[in-house]
Amino acid sequence: MRAVLGLRRWRHNPLRRPTDLAEAWVALVALLLLLLAAPAAGWAVGAATGASLQQSAELDSARHHLTTAHVLGPVEGEAPAGDPDAALTRQVRPMVKAYWATPGGDRVTGALPAARADSWQPGDTFALWTDGRGRPVGRPMSPDDAREQAVLAGIGTALLAAGLVEGARRLTMWRMVRRRYAWLDREWAGTGPDWGRTGAGS
């Protein structure tokens, strides 16, 4: 609103300086970009991210299989099945020994991470995600997870675009003000020495 009022105020004002109208136009353009371009950029990025994540979630759902793991007992100092960081895992996560079925029906026995080694008793069961070969994998991304990440990406992009617009506006205004002060300094340097003298400028 200030930008619009600035344009109306300075458009036909006889006291208008050359930079006043330009500053009002800069403010108006920045306002329009904040209201239109930033949300549009956020929507575009969110939509593209959502489509990509939804496709990834569908692929994960097709590749990952939910099965039931049966606890055999605690394991000391053994890495979980399929974990490449074995040395680190032995030091950080307690393990339980369990067996589960592959998508093909074969039985697999291995060590799986647990919150506490004594939190599971032999015979307990829990859900386990595996790949096509029966190796434990993380839970696949759900459509809700993909949608949430897409919304966050869109909001972040909109905020980033708004920040860039505001930063560009401030930089432009700062340069215009500096230019105006430089012009005033030049005018004062030409007029100042004769200021207040009788017959100045004659």
C-alpha cells in the first residue's frame, strides 16, 4: 500500500525529486513479486518435489516387503544383517537374533538392532521391512511423508524467494539513496561557497 500511495503522491507533485518516483516503483515491483512470484515459485517447487517423491514412494513400496521377525534371543557384539558399518554398529546398537521369511518364502536368520538387548524376549515378534532378497531395509516412504516433504520444500522456496526479493529491494534502495546523497554533495559543493554572500550567483 505504501508503494501505491507513493506512486500517487509523487506522480504529479511539483516537489518530486528524480529518485522519488523510481523508489516508489521499486517498492511496488517488490510488493508484486512478494505477493505473486514468491508463492508461485513455492508452488512450482512443491509440486515438482511432490511428484518426484510420490514416484519414489511408489518405487519403494514395490521394492520393499513387510514381513514378521521372530526373536530368538539377544546377541552380543554382532552387527545387524546387511549392515556395512559393522564396527560402528557393535559399539552403538544392541542386537537381537531373529529369523524372518524372504518374499520367496525362504527363512533368514540374522542380527537386528533393538532399543535394548533385553527389550525383546525369545518368541516375540515385530514388523520388519526387507528388500527382494530378504535383507532388512528401512521403512519405505509413505505418500503422506512425500506430501509433507513437498509442502516443506514449497514453503522453504517461497520464503527464500521472498528473502531474495526483499534483499534486492533493500540493496536497490540503498544504492539509490547513496546516489541521491552524492548528487546533493555535488550540488552543495557548487553552491556552498557562495551561500549567504551578497550578489551570489551574479
